[in-house]
Amino acid sequence: MTGRLIWGALILGALVFALQGGEFSTMDIVRQHRRINELTVGGDSLARIVDSLTRTEKLVRTDTATQVRIAREVFGLVRGDEVLYRFYTDTTKKTKP
């Protein structure tokens, strides 16, 4: 009876060591698979961003409508026959309540 308990404990210990022992345990492998999935998703996200930026770069270099829009919005440029009015509000004056 005690011999069977000892053998059972040894077999159970060997089984636990086989699953969890060694250089990479089962939990380490599960963690590594999760990390691989996270990195894959991150890589896919970065690939979409690069594709979007590549399309935008192509438009900026080749599409005149995009170039005109950027010139107007970012740099405040106007055509020769247009007049640009800018209205500023004075934020330095303090109004009394």
C-alpha cells in the first residue's frame, strides 16, 4: 500500500516536471504565443499606417488639388486674384464679470 503511494507520488511528480519543468514550461510557451499574437497585431497595425502614409505622400507629390489644399490650409497662401482676410480676437483684454 505505501509502495503504491510512493510510486503514485513519483509518477505524479514526474508528470508535473514533464509539463512544468525544464527550460520552457507550459506557461512560458503559452506566454510566448500570446506575445507573438500581440506583436503580429501590432505589426499589422503599423503596416496599415505605413500604407496610409504612402498613399498620402503620393497624393502630396502628384495631386494638384491636394497640393493647393495644403498650401491654403497650412501655409495660408492665396491665388493672385484672391484676398485673404484674417480676423484676430484680442485675448489680452480681460472682461469684468
